[in-house]
Amino acid sequence: MTKIASAMSVRRKAAPVTAMLAAALMLGACVSPIAGEDGRYAAPIGNSPVVSNETPYSASLRCLAGYAMSAGRPLRVAVGQIADYTGKEEYEGGRRVTQGAALMAMSALSKTGVNLVERFDTSVAELELKYANNRLIGDGSNQNFRAITAGQFPGSDLYLVGGITELNYNIRSVGADAFASDPATQGAKGQLGYKAYVMNVAIDMRLVNTNTLEVVDVISYQKQIIGREISAGVFDFLNGTIIDVGVGERALEPIQLAVRSVIERGVLEMVSRQLGVDPSVCGGTDPLASEGDVARPAPVQKALNARREEEVRRADPYAGYSHSDPTGDKLELRKSAD
């Protein structure tokens, strides 16, 4: 009897270990050392579609496109360097804020309908110009080489430069913790916590006349960013079983999206002044507000109607999904799009 009881005790002690091994083997089955027919070792998780990268100012920028189209002569704008001057770096290495602010400015300017001329990366154009000058590039014509003509590149009227100048951590933070417990030794205990903090980013940009190098406009904008942390936990004894449950949630407003928003706000102000348009006509008294009832020329109204149709199309997150999507059958993305 003693041997039987001892064997039963060993089995009970081995049960948790067996369960853990079984769980590990089940997780290991999700990754195979041999590639499947689709050429992958494992199927990636997630079904988030590609969506348009918008800010609250994007609609107002597109509203300006109607005024840019109705202008007598198209405005040509180039984008120069918009560098990171904060000097802030991550502990693991790398910069804290985006190094692509100039690219964000180009995207913002394209929404306004002004003509962009490339000055940021001209390496390919310069190389092809060099080859064309040596008659090494053909264009399909009878002469079989690309001709170089005087004045073939349109010049810019204005160019945009500047930099990200501020990144301030923990402008203000607040936290609160609560703990409750039953007086009994084995009574239930609970904990609740909340923390929030605020930081900000700022950008300074200037618009320069290309011909005279006169600075025609300067903006300096900042945006605050909020982060929060919520946690809760319960500890209790239920019929001799210890229960310890904890949940939590952390969220931080995207820093790089904040940089994009500040840039788009600055571009909205600068371009509207160059077009002689009050920014409020595209967003009430605030660019974040809805469009007001303002009398507009016919070409402007036509452009606004086209922009509204574009906004509806952009609102569909599954637009452009293909029937041949490799994860379409499992995640039924195509079904939800159709």
C-alpha cells in the first residue's frame, strides 16, 4: 500500500510538468523546420490592411487643392532639408524622432495641389543627365539617344526648409494607486492604478523665395503628446486555491504621427498664405473643424467635391485587397471587402 501511495504521489507531482511539456509541443507545432508548399515556415499573424496615413489636417490640405488649381500660374515648390535638431536618442541606439520629416512635408504639399519639383534627391537625374550628355541613353527616336535641351527642368518658386527643434519629455505626469483588502488573513485583495504623462514635439520651418533667397514665411508649431498606463489586480484564496490575476494597458500617442501633424499644420498655413486664401475656408475657424458654408468659384467647388469622393474611398481600409492575398482564405479579408 505504501508503494502504491508513493507512485500516486509521483504521478500527481509529474502532472503539471507533463501539461507544460504538452503545451510547449503544441506551440512548437506552429513553426516547422521544413517550409510548406507556400514557401513559408510559419504563417504570419495579423490582418490589419494598409490604410492611408492621415492626420486631422489632411482634409484641409486637400481643400486648398481647389484654390491651387484655380490659380493663374501653378506654384512650384521644392523641399530641402528638414532635419532632427533635438539630439535625442534611444538607449538602444537610434534617434527618438523621425529622420524623414522632409518626406512628410512633400506628402503634405502634394495634398495641397501645388507643383512639386525634386531637389531633395537628384542623384538619379544627375546620373542620367551625365549619361545623356555622353549619348549613352536612348529614347526610342531616330537619333537613338536622349537629347539635352536648355531649360528642360522647371525651376522652383519657393523652397521649404526647417527642422524638428523640440522633444520635451514628461512636461507633467500624474499617478494614483488604490489598494483594498479583506481584514481576514485569507480574504480577497485588490489593487488599481492609473498613470498619465504629457510630452511634446515642436518644429520650425521657413519658406524661402528661390530667386531672391528672401524668407517669405516662418512658422513654429508644437503639439503635446499624451501617454497613459492602467493596471488592476486581484489576489484571493478560493477553497485553498490561490488566485492572482493582473491586467493592464499602456498607450502612447504616436510621436512620429505628431511630427507629421505639426508639419501638415505648418504647410496648411504657409500654402494658404501664398495662395491668398484664409485657412478657415477649408475648416471653419479651426483647421480641425468641418468645412464651413463658404461661396467658392466653380473650379474650387469641383475640386472639393472630388476630394470628398476621395475621402470616402480612403475610408475603406480593405480597398485594393487582392483575391490572391496569401492570407486571404484564412483571415477572410477578401470576403469582408466584398
